[in-house]
Amino acid sequence: GAVVSQHPSRVICKSGTSVKIECRSLDFQATTMFWYRQFPKQSLMLMATSNEGSKATYEQGVEKDKFLINHASLTLSTLTVTSAHPEDSSFYICSATGTSYYEQYFGPGTRLTVT
Amino acid sequence: AQRVTQPEKLLSVFKGAPVELKCNYSYSGSPELFWYVQYSRQRLQLLLRHISRESIKGFTADLNKGETSFHLKKPFAQEEDSAMYYCALSPIYNQGGKLIFGQGTELSVKP
């Protein structure tokens, strides 16, 4: 089956620093990748949609200068949280679609803690 | 506005009992509806999709456009069904697969 990985699985960083999260599709080419944020016991909130080689489309209320998304290839998308603050602490999940546009394959998530 | 509502945060049933996880949506067009499941310590995965009209692991869900609902049902719950269940909507015009998730319902099946 289609597998999506994320790295790192958890990261702790200091306030004001930047942190990069990688999302990879391991055995398929991801035409579209999505980034979500999930708070404890809450739903997944879509942050942005990215297509390979083009600029990401951000959802309303998501700061594109703070959450930089790069989709450099059909198997890799990165999310960089710039100038992180404690309120950015969250669980970040990526997903990808391949040829079946309707099914998203989810990564295991990355736990970000900003101290 | 596009919205998915799952009114129950937690649903607890005994093994063998019927279960229904409620999902209502708000969307002006004809959306695609999905149920995703997340078992403990595992990633989110697709359970079923309304267009396929399948029964997966004994679960079924019927899209009721009149009531704008897509409730997930299983006649006899099993302990291994315990998980978080998310109802999701994809705008039909959006072939890119964007999903809008409900808040999720935690299903607990007791022995």
C-alpha cells in the first residue's frame, strides 16, 4: 500500500528558532500533499495544499510567511515553522494523494514542542 | 460554508451492540463524503467512501442528502473497532482531494 513518512517524529525547539518537517511518499508519486495541524482530542485542521513545482495554497487564517511549504519533488514536501512560538506547539500531519485523487494517505505525524 | 459536524465526542458501547456514529455536513453542492479511522498509535486511514457504497469491516454509511447526513453504522460492535473516527467532506469540484474533517468521535467498545 501507499506509505507516507514524516521526519522527525517529534522535535523540541526554542522560541524564535525555525524547524523543518519533512513529508515523503515512499512508494508512489504524490501529485498533491496536504499539511494539517491537530490539537489534542480535536480535529485535523487543514493548513495548506501543495502541488509539486507550484506555490502552496493556504487556508484562511494560516500565515504563509510563518508556515513555509516547499514541494520540491513528487515525493517530498517540507513544512518550515519559522520563528516558532510556544503557541505553535502542536501535532503536524501530512498526507498525500497519488493517482486516486480521493484517497489521502497520511503520515504518522510530527509532535512539535516550542519551549 | 463547508462544515462537518460530529456531535458525539465519545461513544461507548458494549461488544455485540449496534453502533451509529453521527455525521452531518453543510455544503451547497454535492460533496464526496468519507469516513477515516485512527486506531491507537496508528496513523489516519480511509475506512470508506460514500461513492463506493462498500461495507468495510462490517461498517456501512449511507449518504442522506435530504438530511445532509452520513452516519456510520455497524450492527455488532467488536472490541477492535475501538478507535477515533473522523467524517470528512471533499468538495466535488475540487479534484485535488481537499478534505474538511469533523471533530472526530472516539468509539470505545467494552467487553
